[in-house]
Amino acid sequence: MSDPVRESPDQAKARRGRNIALALGLVLFIVLIFVVTIVRLGANVTERPF
């Protein structure tokens, strides 16, 4: 592991960029799962017996 105290500004910027990309990918994955779930459930809502 790198020591945050000893890393250069370029290394810190690269690490921040990777963290942002990872967070963005995770958020997009969660949104995708949510949308797929809503679409799959939405098709069955009209067919529920009351």
C-alpha cells in the first residue's frame, strides 16, 4: 500500500480519479439493477388478481 503522506501530487490525483471512476461505476450498476427491477415488476402489476 502507498503511504498517503509520501505520495506525489500526481499519484494523489490518479488515485482520486480511480476512486471517482469506481464510485461512478458502482452507482451506474445500482441504477441499472433498479431500472431492470422496476421494468420487470411493472409488467406484472396489471395482471395481479384483486
